[in-house]
Amino acid sequence: MNDKLMQVLVFAICVAGYVPLAMTGKATAEYVTLIGPVLAVVILKTHLGQQDETLTKIQEQTNGVLDRRIKDGVKAALAEREGTVTD
């Protein structure tokens, strides 16, 4: 399910539960205390998912660059050593 759709769905369910309580004059503080963390989890889940994707992309790019640099450095060091030995 799309993350935005999930957020809207959970928010709508929370509002649908709050409105009848407020209209009938019942206590809403406990309900808000209950749904606050639920809404926070749903919203943070989306942001953490995006952060994980970004970090994975950065890791792949960084490791790819470092691997190439390490290989080039080793190749240059071996060539220098071989060049020094034959001289």
C-alpha cells in the first residue's frame, strides 16, 4: 500500500473516532493520547523508509568509489614496486 494512502487512511480513522466522542461530550484526552503515537509511527515510517533508501544509495556510491580508488592504488603500488625491482 502506498505510504501516503496509509497515512491518510490512519488519519481518517483517527478523526472518525474523535468526532463522535467530541460531539457526544465524552472525554477525548485519553483518545488523543492513544492515537498520537499511532499517527507518529505511521508518519515516521515513511520518513525512515526514505532515509534508508538514501543511505543505501550513498553507501553503494561511496563503496564503489573507494573500491576503485583502492584497486588503482594497489595497481600503482605494484607497478612502482615492479619498476623499482627491475631497475
